[in-house]
Amino acid sequence: MDETASLAQKQDYLARTLRRWADRLELVTGPRAAERLGYRDRVTLTVRWSESAGWRFGLMRRDELIAIHDCPVHTGRVRALVHALAQHLPRGDELPLAYLHVAGAQATLVVKTHQVDHEILARAVEAARETGLEGLWLHLHPAAGRKLFARSGWQHLWGAPQSRDPHGLLHGPTAFMQAFPRLHRESLLAAREYLAPGAGTAVLDLYCGLGSTLREWTHAGSPSLGVELSGEAVKFAALNAPDATVLRGTCVQRLPQIRAWWSERAETHVAYVNPPRSGLESEVTASLAEELRPARIAYLSCSAGTLARDLESFEAAGYSLDRILPYDFFPLTHHVEALALLERRR
């Protein structure tokens, strides 16, 4: 699809899925035409070896690997890395490589074995240096599959163990990173304007990731509490937003600490949430809507279906939806994200 058709399809999907709030749904904000290609700098590719074709990097469709060595939405660095590895990795009978994971300037080879001789990777490591990478990792994970990473088995092959994203945030090799930093920044500024952080406003930030949003709230002077499950993300959130309190765990697990922190704050309370596609856990929705009751909520969603479900719960508890701001974070895919802005009315 061209840009116009793609945005129209996404707008139509949102209008159907969020039809109850169609009067508050704004037009999708998309990238500039020149930005629609070469933007994706975080990707996980399945890797397979064959005697006839060598190493192939791509996506699985049923039992077939679709090679995408020159995928046009990937950055030039990702494409260069894939070609370098395909040419310089040892044979598949020497290296049971299963996945390549790239997070910005950090890349990881996920290998389904307990041990690898680093010497056989020397040529590939040297070639990877020339692609613009800053760090390369080996992850030994014999059970890699639906769960890509394990706690142990990490080996640093070369370069720096951490990098900075386009906004200056520190991150490691497993970081979740928004695919389109400029548009994500626009959404963050819209959330900041709505939540109005400052010395008199405390911000609860659920699924806080690397701390990009926490940094925004604390720079504005707000006492801020973040919750995140990933250990690596918690580590870097503490570095990126040192004035915030960051708890590791699921939001449900951390509800007791959230309640205690909330009760100690005399300021106005607001919340920013950015859950996975499954949306907010029911216990978290109930706690926010019926117990904690922040004055305003900014909800960044990657699934309009679960957003609709959660919006109904908030409205039933006395919240009203002001606006839904959609963003095309993933051009040339069917995905679309939406920022919902809610206010407590009673």
C-alpha cells in the first residue's frame, strides 16, 4: 500500500474497534514520506542453515523461513549486519545459531547449545565491527524458542556492553525500543501536556521500560514511581531517570508497594501506562479505576481491542475519555498505536 491507503486502512480499523468513542478519535499521525523505509532498528530474526543456501535470516511462516536479508523497513545497519554474518559465520554444523536479535547498536547471537568456541566466530565478529554496531553478544540458550532469552548464558563478544538510543537513553542488548523514536517522542509530549507533571503532581508509570517517560516526569519535578518486569530495563531505567523510584516485577505483584507509595504522596496523582498487547491486567485496571483513582490517565496502547476493553472499565468507574491520538509507529505494517487521555469526573 502507498502512504495514503495504509493510513486510511489503520484509521478505519481504529474507527471500527473504538466505534464507541468515534467522536473523540483523531486522525492517525504518520511519518513523513521519506521516513517510511529504513526505520526499524530493533528486530528479532530467525536463522537457519542449509547446505545449498548457507545462512538465511528471516521470519517463519508455518514451517518455512522467509529470508529478508534486505528488508526495506530495517535500518541500513541491520541489513549490513545480516549480510556480514551470512557471509562470515561458520557453518551450521559448527554453530547451532537460532536467532539474531538487534536492539539499536547492540546485537545478540542466540545459540541453542551450552558452549561455543569463540575462535570460530572471529571472522564474523570482525565483520560485524564494520556495520556500525557498538556491541555484540553471544547468548547460549539451548531451549530458545517462544522465550528468546534466559537469565544465564550471556557472553560479551566485542565492543561496549551498552549504547544510547536516539534520545540519549542508555540500553543493553535485550532492550525494548520504540520502532519510531520521533513519533514516540510526539506521543510522549502529548501525554506530558495532558498529565501536567511538576512539583505538585506525582506520576505512577506502569510498564516503564528503559525510563524514557520516567525521565520526562522527573525532569518536570514530579515524584515518580515506575514498575517494569525486565531486569535489564529496570537497571537502565534507574540510570536514565535516577530521581525516580523503579520497582521490578509485574504490576500486579507490585500493587502493595504502589498503594504504599501512593498513600504517602500529598500531591495530585496521575498515571501513565504503556502495557503489552494484552492490555492492563484486570487487577491493575480495578486498582487504578476504583481504588487509586488518579486525576488523569495517559494510556499508550498497541492493541485497540484491549484498549476498548479497558476504556469501558474506566468509564464505568467514573472516568471520561477526552481524546484518542493514534500514531503510525510501524509504517508498512498493519500495526497502529493509540494514546488515550482520560480524566476522572466523579
